Amino acid sequence: MTPDQPPICDYEGSDYQTSFWDEGDRAYEDQVEAIALRRLLPKSGNMMLEVGAGAGRNTPRYQAFQRVVLLDYSTTQLQQAQSKLGNDDRYVYVAADAYQLPFVPGVFDGATMIRTLHHMAEPQRALQQVRLALQPGAAFILEYANKQNLKAILRYVFQMQSWSPFTPEAVEFAALNFDFHPKSIRGWLQEVGFSVERQLTVSHFRMGILKRLFPLDLLVKLDSLAQLSGNWWQLSPSVFVLSQAAGDTPIASPGALFRCLVCGNDELEQLPSSLHCPNCDHHWSFENGIYDFRVK
Ligand SMILES: C[S@@+](CC[C@H](N)C(=O)[O-])C[C@H]1O[C@@H](n2cnc3c(N)ncnc32)[C@H](O)[C@@H]1O
């Protein structure tokens, strides 16, 4: 990490996919997220950037895109994604920091960032990086953890929690885990060059007792309906925002993808085990199908 880089929530070696999703009774959360994505994803596209892809839980949902770049700071998460998705030229695996993306500006016509912004101490900075990587008009689907959720409001009203769910600052409820205010998120998106198109509120019934009392299908159907109120109010723990990259920013030349993070050169040579920058002579490792652009 370079001195001015914000801290990273490191998932290296984590069993997140197994413990949280596969064995964590999270079928409801997974299914309602799939519905939100189906509603917001474009019908077709060329190059999709998935920021914080983890073990590739959502990647198969991006079939409409010809290629998907899975970016994550953790190489072990990317290895799990490789095992899940198999050897397929559609997928490019990149270990990099969301605060420092190694792409030529204007390469992607779509991007997602699901369950990842909540690890960002400097969210505007990460959003700015995503915007730079996108072409004008590109779709960006952002999921964030909402501090103004109904449970937090009730806890605040009944004095069971000290922080206010209504104020704009983020709340760090555990180390490097942040809940954000919807208005702050919309403001940051606009500041970095997005126009907000649509909001869906997601996971309204994310409570152990409700999951035990009611059938999964019923909760999913009710959530699917409730999602549609997302443009009017946001009181759910998770919010999906569809934005469009605004402004007259560059579009990358066909075939371009990576740029050197040391000198900015965007003509890197593919060697068997690295991408070589002929300008500054830096080698970015390429091992077992994973490009490694982490700056340590
Ligand atoms: C909670 S997991 C979500 C994974 C996936 N998006 C999903 O919904 O299943 C968060 C992911 O963000 C990644 N991450 C956290 N901070 C990051 C950063 N600064 N740059 C890149 N990835 C990061 C972690 O390695 C982890 O895989």
C-alpha cells in the first residue's frame, strides 16, 4: 500500500463465500439481489467491470456482456471465482485495489460494485476510479449498505443506538465496515460524473425471525414488490442504484484494457508470466490466469 492509499479490508484466505453464502442461510438475500440485478442490468454490452467480484457469486448474472473483468484485491477470492466459473475467455481476473484501477480510461460500457463499497473508508475516491474506467453512457450498478434503514431508525428512536440514521456521515459499525446515507451516495455519484437513473431498495425482510416464520418464496416475492418503491424512499438495509456515466469523457481504442500504474503507459506487452511496461520497465505479474496490479 502506498502512503496515501486508504486501508483495505483484506479478504485474502477468507472463506466468505462458503461461510456467509453457501452455509449462512442467505438464500433470501441472494435471490432478491438477483432480482434487483435483472431489473437494472442493460440488455446487452461489451465490457463489464465487476469491482469487488469476490468468489464470482454474481458474475454468471452478467451473461449479456461479451467479457467480464473480475476485479478483487484478494487473489484467493479470485481463485475461488476461477474454480466456480471455469476456464472461459469471457472472464479476465485482476487483483487490484479499487482505489487504484489499472485500466485505460473509457474501456468499459458497464460496471457493478455489489457489497463492496461498505468496505471503503473513502467511497468517493473508489467511485471516481470506476467513473474514469467507464465510457460516457455506460451503466453502473452500485449496491451500498444503507444507514437509514428501518431497524436503525427504530433503534435510534427507542435510544438503543447512539448514532443518528438521518445524518449524512457514514457510520463504521465494525472495522472497515460502513453504512452510508442514501443522500450522500447520490451526491458522491453526481460529484464524480454519474447521473442517477433508478434506485431499488433490497432485502427489506432480512431478519432471522421473518426467515424462520415465512416461506422463502413469499419473502422474495414481497421484497420484489417493495424494491419498486426505491425511487421514493430508502428504508431497507441494502440499496441498488443504477447510474449512467455522464459527460464527454474519452472512449478507449478497441483492444485496449490495462495501463501501467507506475507511469500511466497504456501499451503493455503480454509476456508468459507478466505484463511488461516498455516505458518504465515495470513487470505486472500474470500467474495462473490472474493479473496482479496490487501496489505494495
Ligand atoms: C463482501 S465481499 C462481496 C463479494 C461479491 N461482490 C459478492 O457480493 O458476493 C467484498 C469484496 O470486496 C473486496 N474488496 C474489499 N476492498 C477492496 C479494495 N479496496 N479493492 C478491491 N477489492 C476490495 C474483498 O476482497 C471482497 O472480495
